[in-house]
Amino acid sequence: MRQFACFLLLVSSMTAFGQKFEGLAPTPPMGWNSWNMFAGNINEQLIKGVAETLLSNGMQKAGYTYVVIDDCWESMARDTAGNLIADPAKFPGGMKALGDYLHAKGFKFGIHNCAGTQTCAGFPGGRGHEFQDARTYASWGVDYLKYDWCNHGTANAEETYKTMRDALHAAGRPVVFSLCEWGNNQPWLWAEKVGHLWRTTGDIRDCFDCQGVYDMGWKVILDKQVGLEKYAGPDHWNDPDMLEVGNKGLSLGESRAHFSLWCILAAPLMAGNDVRNMSKEIRDILTDPDVIAIDQDPLGKQGYRFIENPGKEIWVKELSNGEWAVCVLNGGDNEMEIHVNWNNLPFLKGTFRVRDIWTRKDIGTTKEEFVGQIPSHNVVLMRLAPVH
């Protein structure tokens, strides 16, 4: 009998051990990340300045609650006990004090490390130190871990990320686990039970459709999301990478289109611009409540591409209460007149009121064809509500 009880205890412990913290991301996480704009040029003053700005410019209120410090925050070596430590020149107060500061301002504290032996920038990675690092993150009050995939050698991605998941759970502090695995090993097939979001591609760059060795424009990434919608939902999200809205490589229209389509994708919304120095137009894009509501819709459905024609695409997203979001993209190099015959969208049952989200105008119902001029690399984003 005693042996049987010990066996049950062991099974129970193993079951509790191998799991992620549930319920932390019922809608896609929103916040700000340091990498796209600042890369390794980060420090304590910058992070605090960004937090103050997010608080004062309405972004925190709009939902941007995670402040995530990306690569290059660490010292070049662990301490004598093998613990990760912050670069004392960049972060003289240390990470726990910075986490306390962010929490006092109403933010959640995010940090970056890597599943390999070193981070992408050459700092100490987590491989072989997962449980030690998880305890460190818990002691600092970390709420969000972005875990990269550089310098991983021959490691198996699924098993490697499971190890960090188990370490976080054993440390006891609920942490949103972001798998930055670049889509190399099709994480959408296995990561639902491992993390809360997972990257589907290589890095994003602030351009429309450029293609590099390791990074690409947002339109290239958008195309790679086709077919992945069935793998996403509450607490498990496809991540097409952080936002480039407001960065210098995008026009205002391209920023608006990028944001619109990331919201259609139910993507995590991690701003990546210098929020301390941005135009009112960019701030208005990032904080538009009606567009954010599409991303954060509680039904938790990722949108999908319904029509692709030369220069024109229609992306759709099912919403709560029988509503739909429809985004028409002009991917061509010239302004285009767009026609949408709603009868060609068979998922629309009955009549719907149509509202243009960006102009904040009601533009009729689905009984009439939509006709509109869309500039190059721009969109019309509409929300459709059933007429009862």
C-alpha cells in the first residue's frame, strides 16, 4: 500500500511538473520590446523613460502592459555561483529593482534570454542552467520570458523549450513564455502545451516586402501566416514577430496596414519603436481602440487570407457576437480602386452593417457593393455587425 501511495505521489508530481502556467494570455499579449529600435543600446534610464512615456501617452491604458528588455542586458559572464547578472554599467540598480519599478508603475516585467549556450549577441545563454535561471527570474519578479534560439547546436527544439517550461513552473512564479524559435521546427504543431506564444518566422525588419538572410519585411511575414490560423487561440498564439510601426523604414500608410493586419492575425502586439519620440499619427495608430479590439477579441480566432488577387488581398477574422473584421490590402505599387461584392464572402450569413474603422464612418450594409480607393501598401479595415 505504501509503495502504491508513493507511486501515485510520483505520478502526481510528474504531471504537475510538466506544464505551463495556464490562463496568462487569454488574448494576445501587448507591450513594448527594446530590440527593433535599440538593439543592444539599452540601459536602465532608457527602460524607465519608455515606461514613463507609455504611462503618459495612453499606451499603457490602451493595453501595452509588458515592458520587455531584449538581448544585451547581461554581463558577459555569470557570477561565481553560475547566476545570470545584469551589466552593472547599463543596469546599475540591478534587475530586481527595475522589475519593482515597473510593477509600481502598473507594468509587467519582461526579459530575454536564449535556449542555446549564448544569446544571439554573445551573452550567457540558458542551456544547462534552466532551473537556476528560472529561480533567478522569479526572484526578480519577471512576468514574461522571451526565449531565443541562437547557439543551440544539435539541441532538439521541442525538448529544449519543454525544459525551460518545466523550470519556470518549478520556480513557482507565473510567467508568460514566448518561444522565439523562428518557426524552424514548426512550433505551431507542438508548442501549445509548452508556451503562450511562438514565433512563426525569422526576424521582422522595418520594410514592406524586403527579404534578407535572417530578416524580412512585414508583408513577407504576413504571407507566411497563411494556413497557421487553426493552431492559435486563447493562451496559445502564433507570433509573426514584433511591430515595426513607426520605424523609419515604413511609410505612415505601411505602418497603418502592418498594424491592421497584425490585429487581424490576433498577433501579440509588441511595439518596437521609440515611443518617446514619435508622431501623433503613429501614436494614434498604436492606440486606436477599435483596431486593438479586433486583436483582443475574446473569441480568440486568428484571421486568415480569404482572397488573393494580383495586388489585392482580403483578410478576414471572425469576432464575438457574430461579427467579422475584413481587411482589404493593396499590395501594389499604385493606388487602386477596390470593389468588394459581399455576396462573394459566403461566411457572411444575412445582412451586416459595415463600419470603416480607420475613418470611423458607417459606410452602409452588405446589401451594397463596397467601392473604395486604397493607396499603395495600405488597407481599408472594416468591422461588420449583423443586422437583427
